[in-house]
Amino acid sequence: MFNKALQVFFLFFLLQSSAQTDSLPKRNSVLRKYILLSSSSALTIGSIFYLNEAWYKDYNTGRFHFFNDNAEWLQMDKVGHVFTTYQTSRLMMNAFNWAGFNKKQKLFIGGTIGLAYMVAIEIMDGYSEGWGFSWGDMIANVLGTSMAISQEAFWKQQRIQLKFSYAQSGLAQYNPELLGKNFYTQILKDYNGQTYWLSINPTSFIKRETKFPRWLNIAFGYSAFGMIGGSYNAFTVQTSEGTVLRYDRERRFYASVDIDLTRIKTKSKVLKTLFSAINILKIPAPAIQFSTKGVRGYLFYN
């Protein structure tokens, strides 16, 4: 199935970007609340109905069932769920803060909207032929939301962030129906090209003054490669030159550096909003890759 987790994230990314209109006076919190709640309700409900009509209705079995997909895609899809609910919680808490809601409302309403949306998606999966309600997905969803809310509650900031990067893997051509036919669909479908990062800000854990840049993070990444299906072990390809290429499924781990754009000082409200929005992406930087095939260095990994 399509990577519903990333699609949900892009929906809430659009919502947060469209809702926060900095031209509105900060004192006009009633109007801000109205804009946020009306736009979020319209997009959320509208997208649920659209997904049901465009996709789920044709696969509805009328019988709720469970589906264990925890062994598929070397768990890249589960990491995607953690990332999605983390980022939607972060973005919506920022939006609720912009609208003037109090701390409890920001944490327990804004922070859980994305999770509630994912629960609705999972329930529709539960009635769909070929899929089902996945407890693995739900655990990942709860983990992502908890990671965002707990940091906001205890630290009032996101010291440990989840980020995303993508580069075309070259494998989608061998199964374009499943992995995507072009760049834009491959971002959502091709797990081979996705990397998820745990980006940690060291200075936020240091109480004393330090010369270490406030915006500089250390990052640890995870990706997987060699997958043209959810559970295929390996596959071979014969090129036009007659060469036979073998692709084995492998996990890859990374160590790198990153930039926390939200910690760059600026007086521009436009830049602050822009930095907050694009901070979902890992900045291309030197990286070291570890896998069963050895160690590999990158001058710039994206």
C-alpha cells in the first residue's frame, strides 16, 4: 500500500503552513483560533472522506480484521509512522501556540490531532481487503506523538528531533507500481531512498555557557536497501550489457551532523515560520554509513 504515514504528514504540513498567517495581529487570538480550527477540521474531515471514496470503498470487506506487517520493509514503514506522528504533533502544537491556546490545550489537543487522524486511517485499513488494522503501526504512531508531547511538556522545546531525507534509489524501475513511477511518487513509496534521522542538539543539555554552536546537531540515521517488495529477501537484474546484478536486503545506519534551523537567531517572522517548516528535513552533510557490507563515507549525504 502507499506510504500513508508520509501522506498524512504532508497534509498536516500544508495545514500548518496555511493556518499561520503572520499578518494577523497577535492580540486577535479569536480570529486565529477560528482560522486554525476551521481549516484543520475542513482538511481533516475532507481528506478522510476523499480517501474513503478514492481508495478504501473499493476494498471494503465489511469485516474488521487485524494484519501483522511488522516484518515487512525492514521496519522502514514503522519508522515512517513514528516520524509522521512526531512531526504532525510538533507542527500542530506550534499552530495551537500561534492561535493563543493555553499549554494544556496545545499539548493534549494540538499534540494528539495527528494521532487521532492516524487512528482513523488504521480503522479504515481494518475494514480493507488485503490489509488490516496493524498494531505495529499504532505503537509507532503513539511513540511518535509521545516523543513530541513529552519534550514540549518537560523541556518546552524539541531537543531531540526526527528528520527525513530522500535520494532516488534506482530500484523503483524494477517495480514501479509498488515503488513509484516518478520522483514525486517515489518519495512516498520507495523505502529504499528514504532515510530517517534522530537529530540531537547537544547545547540544549548543557546548562553552562559553551562555544559549541547552538544550531549544530549530531544526527544518527537509519535506512534500508534492496527491497522491491515488502518481504522479498533478494533479487537479481540482468542489464542490457548482460551483467547480472544482485540486490540483497540490508539495514544501513549513519552518523552525521545536522543544523537545527529553529535555533538560528533572526528577527524575521517569515524566516522563523520558514525555518520551523523546513526543519523536518535533514541538512545534507558529511556522513559515515555502517552496514553488513562494511563502512562507507559520504562527503555529502542527502
